[in-house]
Amino acid sequence: MNESWHVGVADVQTGGETIKMHSFLMPMWRCLAVFLLSLPCVHLHADGVPDDCTQLIVGIAPTWNSMRGELRLFERAHGGDWSAGAGPFPVLFGKNGLAWGTGLAGQNEPGLRKKERDGRAPAGVFEIGQIFGYEAHLPPGGDYPYHQVTEADVWSDDPRSPNYNRHIVIDPKNPPDNYTHEKMRSGDFAYHWLIEIRHNSDPPVPGSGSAIFFHIRRGVNRPTTGCTTMAQENLVNLITWLRAKRHPCYALLPANEYDKKWRSWNLPVPDAFRRSAPASLAR
């Protein structure tokens, strides 16, 4: 029997004859279920920081076109309020500022969208992915998923590639034809440590931006093509602070957007910025 519908047969006495009457009985809850199944798919979770995230990195830019800003770290117990962990300390964003990215929040906002090679850092809320680096191990105190890169490790930044915005391992002596890749071990000191910011990751949309990381800045006046950079000491301290079991996330917004969205996106209250801890990262 189809459980969505129940067909019943009733005996009705009329003028000495018995008439078989079919009644289509569909309880209200089943009717509602059929109706909901007929609707287009919708997101089951609201935009913002997930409940299981208990470590949050917050970047604030003065405006959409700012290449400089500040970073703060926050922590909370499950179900608790955010408390300041460290910061603020200076960071650099894209050379052209920010644009809405695609992650846990931001992808449904109207306005300028992050594109490949647009020189803008993606704004929104994003999961933190893997850490990559030149060393055999993370810095002392680090405890997070880590991959030591070699000359074979690259990140695909070519929208034509089926591996777009993915870490892949190639044969460096025989690289794939026709596709461009970003070398993850080029000898560039700025890439000594990379923390993946999961923009445009699930799944990647060709042309919507790739290879977004936290990494070491090249200078106090050297913005990026889309990453968030900082002094080496601050990046190393960030690496040793992160814990995978706490599901860390990154929220990056211009100041005026933060004021609009902090409550609905489960971000720290703006007053917490005035109560920020000293700039060093407390363990």
C-alpha cells in the first residue's frame, strides 16, 4: 500500500440496499508532507556561524575597498557567548578590498561577488580547512590537520580545470598540459605556512575565486590578490591556537556589514571588540 494515501471502503444502507462507497482518507499530516515534498529544495540551516564552532577568527575592514584591517580571535563553550581571546593585530586583505564570497554565509547577499583574479578577499563566514607548510611538523604546540608540501603540491587556480580550487599532487617534471596551477612550495617565504580558508569549496564554481589562505605578509604595505596576511609571529601563533575538534571558522566583513549582521550570523557582539585581549594569542 502507498503509505501517503489510504483508500477505505464503507457500507452505507440506503432503501434496503447496501452501497459500497470508496472514501479517500488522507490524514492532514500526510497531506502536509506531500505538499512539502513538492516544494523546491531549501537550506535547512540559517546563514552564519554554526553551533559547533567554538573558535572564531574575525577580520574587520573599514570599508569594502580597504586593503588593511584588524584580526581578532574569539572562543566560546558550546551554547555559550563569545569571549575575546586575542587581538586586535593588523592584517592585509586584497589589493582592491573585499567582495562577497561563498561559504557558510555571504553567498546569498546582494552586491559585488568574488571572482578569480579580481584582487578582492572574500567576505562572509568560512570554515577553516587544512594547514600546509614547508616543515615536517607544525610549530611546537600545534595540533591540527597538516600536510607538508613538496614541489609536487599545487593548488589549481584555472577555471578550466576539473580540479579548480583544489589541492592536487602532480609530477613536477611532467605537469598537466593546458592548466595553470599555483605552486605551494615555490621557495616564497610568504607561503612557508598556509591556512586554508574554505571559500568556494563545496563544490567549487569555476571563476568564483580560488586559493584563499591565511599566510605571511610580504610587507606592511603589500596587499594580496585575495588572501588575508599578517606578520609571521601572528600567523604561527594562530596555527598553534587552532583545534580541529572546535570547528574553527573565519568571519570577514566590512565594519558596516558587521554591525548589520552580527546578531543573525551568531557573531560576537560589537562591544566585545572593545574588550579584546592583548594582541598576543593566549593558549
